[in-house]
Amino acid sequence: MDQKHLDHKSTVNLGSYYTPSWLVDIVYTLIEKNIPNASDYTILDTSCGYGGFLRGEKTIGADIDQKAVETAQTNSPESKYFNHNSLYEISRPHYGLTNDAKIIIVGNPPYNDTTSIIRNSIKRNEFMRDFDVMSRDLGISFLLSYDKLTADYVCVLHPLSYLIKKANFEALWQFKNNYKLIDSFVVSSGVFSATSKTTSFPIIVALYERNLFGMEYNYIENYKFITSEGKTFSLRQYDTIGKYISKYPNKNKVNSDDTVAYFYTMRDVNALKRTATFLDNETYNSIRITADKMPYYCYVDIFKEYIPHIPYYFGNSDVMINNDAFTEMKDLFVTKSIKKHPKLSGCIESKKNYSDFEQPVKMYFRNLLGEHYVDSHD
Ligand SMILES: C[S@@+](CC[C@H](N)C(=O)[O-])C[C@H]1O[C@@H](n2cnc3c(N)ncnc32)[C@H](O)[C@@H]1O
């Protein structure tokens, strides 16, 4: 059931985008496949909305949104409910659970960046959080709350960026120290009808098991992700641009005398889709480019053109590169980029006069992406 009782502001602030039932089915498929005697566990959704994840009797739902809880009570009357802030005074007794109860946490917590919350409609107490689950992102706070509840298993949806971006992964702190990803499924944020206007990003349906050793970032780098389109990928399969050039402002590393051009900060593929590449002037978030690194920035400039051929699941990844293939043909990228930004011809030479650089560049991206190359898009 789609959420229908909140206005736009509250929907954004609470992250109330409800989950289609086929995705809830996937959560239960992962649980049944991986957890022996799953029926012995109590299922808990601490951000339950209308209760779409609550199936059967041993289930508990909680939500800060009173109307949502009332609807859930009518939809699934056999569950137990709590109308509270699940990030404040987090403890098992708040759910009527003892320390030895076996629990599986399911759901789809809100994942807003708390700095982008639409200010004036916030009631202060709605956003109180225990200090040990504080994070810039509400979704990361929820993952930390699952650790605080010492759930035996966690099977929830969250942005894939929590795992693949190193800084986010580190922010998972006690969660990553105590849980290990054991099975998963990647889908596009576009499946949530209300959010599809923005650029799609990857969401993971992730099953975590509480584990003495947790997981290291290196485990995620090698992990094979499977997407709903039947594609498989791992972070290790690509070399990325950050290995060759600065992605962030580098004023304290590069002298202005050595600077030949400026480039906009590069975050990930989705950010590059929206931002500029070469800049005429230096700004607080521009990168200084030295002559020797120029071809790599031309590469990123051309990469941006090919983003429509990159699938949503690489949206939060770094710009990918095949350095050997690129090195052999870098003059083509430079020439193509100068054609777009004639001002660059003053700071880098394009060596040859190519009659056709479109085809080889296209071939380069087809080879780079292989089975992931997206041929058509709307
Ligand atoms: C993405 S919706 C998920 C709803 C439901 N589980 C589903 O997927 O259909 C996120 C839910 O989290 C609730 N929520 C947001 N902040 C909360 C908090 N601090 N404590 C409890 N629930 C919260 C919202 O009211 C909303 O119902």
C-alpha cells in the first residue's frame, strides 16, 4: 500500500516511501534461504509504516508516525505495535523483548541525509537520537540501532552507498564490527514510484548475520553483488580514476603556477551527471589541474557523455577506467574534449588530426562496461 496520509514535507522528513510487496517477498526469500528455523524468531520492523513487512504472528512493528501505526493495526492486527521514536532510548524492553529472545529485524528505514531535512516542519523530539547511533544519515542511525538491539539477523533495504563508499562504511562503526553481509539483492531506487523523478541510485536488500568478527571494507570490495536484472558485479572489477588524479580540491598540494585548468569536484557517477567538468575560474570546490594530468581530466569529461550508458547500480561508484586501453588512445579523448572546450587548446596539444574519434571512444566504453553497457534508455 502506498503511503497516503502525509503531506510532501512530512513524507520527505520521515522518509515515508513505502516498499512494494514484491520487494518484501525478496526479504522473506533471503530469510528462508539463509536462516535455519526462521520461524523460531520474532520479526521486528522498527520503522513499519503501514506494516507491509509484518507477516504472521510473532511480529512487532513500531513507527514514529501515529497514523501509520493505526493503519498497520488494521492491516495486520495479529502484530504487536509501538508508536515511538525508534532511535531514542533504544532497548529491547521497549519492544517487550527479553535479552535471550531471538530476533530478525526487517524493513526499509528512512534514508535521508539529516542535513537536507525540510526545516520548519520538524518537531524537535521527532529527531532526538541516542548519542551512540548519531550519524549524518538517518538510515545509518537505524543500522546502528539494530546493533544496539543485538538483533541476530538484519534483513533490510538501504542505499548501496552505505557499504561501497568507504566513508559511509566507516560510519557504520559498531554495525560493521558486529554484522556480516551474507546474502543480498540490488534494485534501483526507481522502483519506489514517489522518488523516481530523481536520478536512480542502487538500493540493496541486505541480509546481515550477527558475527563475532563483523566485516572489513575489503570484504565488501570483493563481494559479488547480484542485481534484479540478473547482473553480477564487484567493486574490485574496475580500476577507478581516483588512483590517477585528485577528485577533490587540491590547493594545498598543487601550486597555482603549475595549474593549467580547473575541474569541478568529482564525487561519484551520479554527481558527475549533474555537475560541470572543466571550469573557467577557480572556486572553493574546484580542482587544480597540472599539464601532465590533463588527459585524465579530458577522460572524465568524455566519461560524462557516456553516463547514459552506465547502469544505475554504478551510480554511486567512482569514475571507472581501463588505464592501459586509455593510455593507448588518450590523444583521442583529448581531441574530443578540446572540441567541446576550445579554451583548452591553449593548455594541451591535440597531437593528431583524427577523422573519426567517435567510434573508437564508443568501443572503449563498450569494452570497459562489457555486459553492463546500457544500450537504450528513456
Ligand atoms: C521508508 S518508510 C518504510 C515503511 C514500511 N516499513 C514500508 O517499507 O512499507 C520509513 C518509515 O520510517 C518511519 N520513521 C522515520 N523516522 C522514524 C523514527 N525515528 N522512529 C520510528 N519510525 C520512524 C516513517 O514514519 C516511515 O513510516
